[in-house]
Amino acid sequence: MVIEAFDRVKELQTLITSTEINNKEDLEAFRIEYLGTKNIIKPLFSAIRNIPNERKKEYGQLVNALKQLAEEKFIEIDQLLNAKAANQVEQVDLTAPAEALELGSRHPVSLVLNQMIEIFDRLGFAIAEDIEIEDDWHNFTALNTPQDHPARDMQDTYYILNDPRRLLRTHTSSVQSHVMMTQKPPIRIIAPGRVYRNETISARAHCQFHQVEGLYIAEKVSFADLRQTIYYFAKEMFGATKIRMRPSFFPFTEPSAEVDVWWGCETETDKRITKGTGWLEILGCGMVDPAVLVNCGIDPEKYSGFAFGMGVERIAMLKYQIDDIRLLFENDVRFLKQFKKTAVF
Ligand code: PHE
């Protein structure tokens, strides 16, 4: 009887170690057999009654070890099978065609801005940036725009509440004042950035938009230099073959001009865009007024310069035939998606 009990323990031990378990079903059968409520180890525990006292301890330990052996085998194989299943899910078919990547796209304003920056970079213009919450001096006074100038009107300019000397810059010309105050000629910069005007929002106007300012100051800079620079830009940006300059007025340039590029007047679209003239206005410019140089500490006897400024949205709208400026600020993905470039990896 005693020998039998000990033999039975040994027998089960071999059985447990040798049982092959290859899948979940095998494992469940194993669990029922050795760990279920009616498992075959259980009777060995009750059999302890028949073991003589001096061997009870030894026997108890053996049966406990047997149970533990079954438990450990179960846990080990359960984990193994789970890991295998997880691996199968993640198995990759390396020959399957890759899914197309959803790429983001640059905003049309950024696309045009970057193109402008790139064109002027080729002419040696560095980028200058400055604050958008400006003081009245940099935005107006330094630029020869007197206190009673209509541009200062609350109708056009956003002032900071309770501080009539602080405002949201109305043009990137404010960067001109900063640069002239802090750099010595020769100065050759462009200043891209956001500007603000108190405009009623419509298809053609917005209260925020972007400009690119240009400023060149050195010895003996002439109007011919200005014209040539603008011509180069128009050629590169629009493929324009000719430009024309019309006399205009800005407080900070003298003489001042507005520049049109020849767009053409053949198709209906040409006629609509150019209002039937074939010419397209793209920017304002002029020779820096000597009074502005003096205001910013530059000797007008020694130095002269030119400046220009243009609206980025206007040019983006022309380039991409967008007929409502508001689309540029609504961030509607359906609109923005159209400017996606094909990705080449
Ligand atoms: N600041 C002018 C505007 O916003 C443009 C400009 C810049 C004109 C520089 C002349 C020289 O309309």
C-alpha cells in the first residue's frame, strides 16, 4: 500500500513532464487532468492517511512537489502559447504593397512665402524678423507718418487697449525701422511676416495677412537698382517678361511707385484677373525718404536705399486662382489638401 502510493507519485511525475502540449486544447485537457476539481493528484493527498507516521512528511512533500510541477508546467505552456498567438497577429507580409502615407501639406501662403524668400536669397537678401505688437514710433513716426496721417486712424489700426502707443503692426515696414536702428549699411534684408488692419472681412480683404518687405541701403543705390531687383523678382515669381512702374505715394519713400507685372490679356481668366488691362499690381516701393534715414540714425549724404513691400495672400491667390481670401485662414482640410505635393521617397 505504502509502496504503491510512492510509486503512483513517481508515475504521475513522469507523466506530467512527458505530456506533450501543443495547443490550447491540449492545455485545457492537461488542466482538467492535473489541476481541475476532480484531478488525479487529489486522491494522493487523501492517501496520506495510509502512510506510516515516520514517512508522512516525506510523502507530503513529494505530493506537494507533484502538484507544483503540474502548476508550473501549466503556467509556462500557457504563456508560451499566448506569446505565439501574439506573434502570429503581428506577423508581417514583407511582400505586400505598402499602404500610401497620408502626408501633410504646406499652407499655400507658406509655399508662396518660401518661394519669395528663395528668390531674394539669390540676390543676397537676408531675412529680418521683428515683433508684431509694435510701438507707434517704429510703425509710423520713424517712417515719416505724422500723427495726423489717416493710416493712424482707429478705423485702420488695431491699438492695444488703454495704450494708444502700442498697436498691431499695420505693415512689415516697421521692421525697416528696427533694422536701420540696429544695423550699419550696407543693409540688404527682406522681412516676411504677419500684419493686421482693421478691415471688414470679405472675399477680398482680411484683418490679418502677410507681407514681405524689402530694404536695401548702401552707397549710391539708385532707382535703377530698385527697378532691376523688382524686375528679377517678377521674372522669377511670375515668369513675367515686363513690368511697369506707376508713380504713387508712401510717406516713407520718395519717389514712390506701384509695380505692375505683365500677366497677359488673352483668355477670359486673364481678363478677369487683370480687369481687362493685362497688368497686375503686385507691390509698392520707392527710394527710402532721406528723412527716414535721419530718423533711424543713417547719414543720408552718404547712403541711399530702396524699399518695397507686397502682400503674400494676394500673390498666393493669383498663383493658385483662389477667389476668396477667407479660405486661407479657415484651415479647412479639404481646401488645404489641394496643395499637397507628391511625396518622393
Ligand atoms: N508698407 C506699404 C504698404 O503696406 C508697402 C511699401 C513698403 C511701400 C515699402 C513702399 C516701400 O502698403
